[in-house]
Amino acid sequence: MFLMIAILSVMSTMNRFVRQQRVQIGTLKALGFKNRKIYIHYIEFGFMTSLIAAVLGVLVGYFTIGQFFIDMEASYFEMPNIHTVLLPEVIQTAVLVVALISLVTYLSSRKILKETASEALRLEVPKVKKNSLDWSVKFNKCKLSTRWNIRDIARNKGRSIAACVGIIGCTMLLVCSFGLWDTIESYMDWEYKIINTYQYKISLNSDYTKEQYDYLTHLYGDATSKSVAIEFKNHGKTETRSMLVSDGKDKLNITDHDEKVMSIHSNGIYLTEKLAEKYGIQVGDKVTWHLTGDSSWHTSKVIGLNRDPQTQQFTMSKKYFEKLGYTYRADSIYTNKQPKKIDGVSKISSIESIQEGVESMLEAMKSMMVLLIVFAVLLGCVILYNLGVLSFTEKQYQFATLKVLGFKDKQIKEIFIKQNTWIMLVGMIIGLPLGYYMLSYIYTNALNETYDFPAVVEWISYVYAIIGTVLVSYVMNKLLARKIKTIDMVSSLKANE
């Protein structure tokens, strides 16, 4: 996504640069320079500029941004010889960018070199097409600025689409950056406020006695669970998964697709939606399974699907487990009381400490979010400015004519800004939902099979994205509108004589 927006911005820059050089190109043609030499001159400029930028981009990315994230990860994990790596794909991408910019420079100069020297020495005159006139006639009851801009958009579809794509990309990146954090916040609430509602988890020794267990449940309650490994048959294959035998009362829950707490019944088994999709299992199907290390096979009916953001496993109730003839021996106790390390306890974990650990690791996510916002704004500014200047250059002769006819600068600014505002609104409307879909695609493809949680974008994040896009467009419009005051009517009007 970044690459697409960056290429779009550089393409618009090189196109604008070459089009501003039309007088110089016309002069060279008039002096007898062959088209081939002029081609080489401008292609070399595009090639050298993009080559230097690509090399600097690779080096800066390798030594600064890449190293920044590596150092951040290294503060959470102990890994030997951790360092950034320059992948071949990065070099290939840099070469592709250089080739594209060189091609764009060639195509931009080719259009001007097709003209004669006398034509190239004049300002570019827009081609009047019948359909563009028809469009403006259809809106003949609208204000002059509206009809003017409808006609201009119809004449310059490529530039208008490029500007719209730039706004779409900027909006998408803003939605995606804010949505990254919204999704993690949603995941944290789901995992640690809905599924795990206890404050402390007491992990028990494998050899605890009945007296120790009774004493612990007397002190801290009887919300317990047991994790076992199972093997089950799936389309002729034997798969190995984990199963949670739950007696967690209201301390350990399972949730449905909409994050609502489900009741665990004692007439079958449950499995997570992601596992059901992976193995092609539906509610009502029967699963043949046995505990690892036990030769007794059982056939159980799937009575429900639950969704878990962090763990993909089978689940059954304590009653159903015992109904199958097994002895339930808990390995964890869940409580809201502050426990002590006493006989039978191997480890005590608190939800608060787990959350703090996860949140500290998510600092990298915050940094990524800030980078996304900064680059989205920068790229959006570059695209809008380049296309705005290109648009202004094309309209300079027409604006000078309007000035001569008595139009004030304020009226001409209205014409100029209105078109940019239209494009901004269209791009923003398209970019908001696309930003969500891009975020959803990232989470769907980046998460491994252990995790399963949807992308979430809160309404306030959409508001922030809208404000960010509008501010970028507003600032660029104000900067470009100032150029209207600098128009030299004499030179602009005489340039086509």
C-alpha cells in the first residue's frame, strides 16, 4: 500500500516536472536537438533521481527504521545475534521503482516531443471533447464554479483519478493505523474481561494430594479446569489437539461468535470456530477421539461452536468428562482472592501481570501506528500538492483570462478549491470502508492458527481519519490557492500567442 502511494506520488512529480519543461523542450527542438537526445536527457534525470532515492531508502530503512523495531523486539525477547536482514525482495522492489519512474519520465516527455517545436513553446491547451461539454451543459443551472469543475474533471480524468486514489490511500492508512490499536484493545477486553474473569490462576502440582486440593478449594473456591491432550479422527487422519475440561463456574467462560458468554452443557463437546473451519466440522457432527496415552476411544457429538481469540481447542464440561468414565483431576484453580504459595501450588499467575506483559509488548504496535499516521499524512500531502500544482499549471492561462474578465481572486480560488474538495470527499468516502477491509485482511493473514479475532475500528477512529484527511486537503488547498495571486496575466495570456 505504501509502495503504491509512493509510486503514485513520484509519478505525478515526474509528470509535473516534465510538463513544466515544455518550453525548454520546445527550445531544444527549435535549436535542432534530436528527440533521442532529449529523451536520454530526461530519462537520465528520472533514473538518477529515483536511483539515489531508492538507495537512500534502502539504507535508511535498514539502519534506522528496521533497527528501531529490532531493538524494540530485543527488549522483550532474548535472541542471539539479532540483526536486520536485507531481503532480495527489497532490492527487487527498489529496482522496480527506478524502472517505473524512468518509464514515466519517458512517457511524459514523449507526449511533448510528439508536438512540433512551435507547439511545445506554448502553454498546453486543454483538448476540448464533446462529452466534457455535454456534462457541463447538463448542469447549466449550477454556479459557474460547479460547471467549470465538472468540465475540467471530464477533460482530465487521469489527473482526477490519480488525486482520488491518493486520498483513498491516505484515508485507508489512517483508518488502518487507528484500527490497529482498536483491534488490540478489543482483543484485550475480550480475553481478560469476558473469557477470563478471575484475578488469579493457581497452577497445581501434578502430585498434589486430595487433602491439599480440598484445602485449596476451601480457601479459594472450586472454579477449576483441566487441560488434556487428545487425538481424534478426521477424514481418515489422526489429528492431535488440546482439550479443556472446564468447571470454571463464572471465572472461566467460553464465548460465541459475537463475544457473548455461552453455557457449557454436559451432553457433548465444543470446539472453536477456527478449528471447525479447518477440519470441516459442523454442529451435530460426531467426533471420535481418545486421550493421548489412553487406548479407549469415544464418539462425542459436537453440540456447539465457541470463538476464542487466543486458544484454539476442544472444550467439554467436568460432568461430561466424568460421564465418560474418567476421573477429573484439576490442574488449575481460578479465584479473585490473593493466593499464597502453599503445599500443592506450583505457580500463581495474576491477570494484571499478564495484561501488563502483553501491553508492554504492544508498545511496538503504538510505534507502528504513529509511523503509519506520519507516512500517510506525508504521502497524502505530496500527492495532493503535486497534482494540485499540475492542475494549477494547466489552468493558469484560463485563470488569467478570468482575471482579465473581471473575476476576483476569491472567486477563482473558489473554483480551484471546490474541485479539490470534491475529489477529497469522494476519495474519503471510498477510503473509509477500504481501510477497514485492508485492516481485516492484515489480521486475517498475519495471525497464526492460534489466534482468531476480528479487525475492529471504533467510530471515533473513523472520525480521526476523516479529520486527518480533511486537514491534509485543507492545508494543501490553502497553499495552492495562494498561487492564484501570483499569476502574471500578461505573460500567461501572451504565452499562447
